[in-house]
Amino acid sequence: MTIRLRAHHLLCLLTYVGKGYSPAFTANYDVIAGRLAAGEDILVVGGPDDICAPMLGDAEPHCLCESVRERDRLAADDVAALLGRPITPGVSLKLRNADLHRMRAAFSSGQVRAACVGCEWNTLCNEIAGSGYRGARFCSVAENCGDLHPAGKI
Ligand code: SF4
């Protein structure tokens, strides 16, 4: 199985701790974080993705805004430079342990934060990064997150 993700959600996943726009949004996000932690592939998409899905019934979902597409462009550039592989719609990738740790380090240092400028969640994401990603639900085998994702870990 494959999870469809827009580029800036590659960053948002790092600091996802179960908080979000609505109970339906976080319930869906929890499932996605667990599936990714269990090793499912990512398909990079342009525009709304599997994380956005619960929002798309809203009258004017922000997922469709040009500002969010710009967030995708900025995140794609940063993550592509960091991982040394293209992050464009249609690309498949799997984030393994080493990738997660590189992305976390780059996120904490600000190296991949261009997409975060102006985001309403920026303060929370800074706190999670500052805590060493405590409580992050997209987690690695070294973090003993099996209670969150019993199906597996990356
Ligand atoms: S600040 Fe916003 S764009 Fe950046 S990781 Fe957090 S939620 Fe995602």
C-alpha cells in the first residue's frame, strides 16, 4: 500500500503529536503515521493528499490554497536537497530510520524550515523539535513506539 503525501507534509509528519484541525483529521493522521511507521511507501502528490482528506468536505478547504502549494514547493526543494533525491509529484519514496533522523536534525537546525514561515502550527512544531521529538507519532525503531504503532516501526 502507498500513502499519498504532498511535499510539505513530509515535514509536518516529523512533529505530529496527535494535534490538528479536528478529531476526524487527527484520527486519519494517526492511521497514516502508523502505516508509514510500519514501512509503507510514500507517493508524492501535488495538491491535497491522504492527510488532507478529512478537510476536503469543508466549504473552503485551505488545502487548495495557492499559499499551501507554495509551502509544498519550498518543502520539496529543501527535502530534495537534504535527501539527495527528487521530491516531485509521482515520485515514490520510503522514509527509513536514517532518513527520519536526517530530516529531524535538519528540521531542528532550521535547514528545512522555509515552508514553515507563517504557519499557524509553527510554535508547536518548534516545541516538539526542541523536545527531541518527544511524542512524535511518526517514529523510529529506536524510540520504542510500538505501543503507538503495534503493526511495526521503521
Ligand atoms: S510549522 Fe506548519 S508547515 Fe512546518 S512542519 Fe509544522 S505544521 Fe508543517
